[in-house]
Amino acid sequence: DHPNWRGGLTPERQAFYITDEWRRAVKAVWRRANSRCERCRVAKRVKRRVAFHVHHIVTFMVRELRADIANLVLLCSGCHRFVHSKLNVRREFLNAGA
């Protein structure tokens, strides 16, 4: 029911997320962020377990930006939920197209 829902994990996404190109991009994003959420700065190595996500600023559907580290941001699960929520009125870390 979410207005930003784009269909979830498709075969195209699954195929892309196992490529070396994606793995290199993810490692570069983690390194750039120093293993911290790029919104709230929570660290990966904290006592309580925090999940992290690599988020596409410009939608995954723009193929040429899928693995562009300038289009990717490391977010903790709470910040990732916020980014996609109606509370994100400033549209932080969101850009509908290139």
C-alpha cells in the first residue's frame, strides 16, 4: 500500500546484487562511510545489533547509476525506513530520476 513501492526484489535486482560490480560498490560505500550510517552516524560495531542497508538515491531503475558510489548511501535500518516514509518531507537521500 506504500506509494513508493516499486515491486520489491525482482529477478533483475537479484541478478545485479550478485555481480562483482555491485560487491565493489558496496565495499566502497562502507569504506567511505567508515561503517557508520551516513544520516545518524550510528556505528556498525555497537552492542545492540543494527542492520545496515546500501540505499540508491536515484532509483535502481536508472541502470547507469546502479553501482555509482555517488548514488549510494549507507543507512541504518531506522534511517532507511525514515528516508522512505512520509516523515521525510525534505526528501533526504531521495531523487526520483537522473
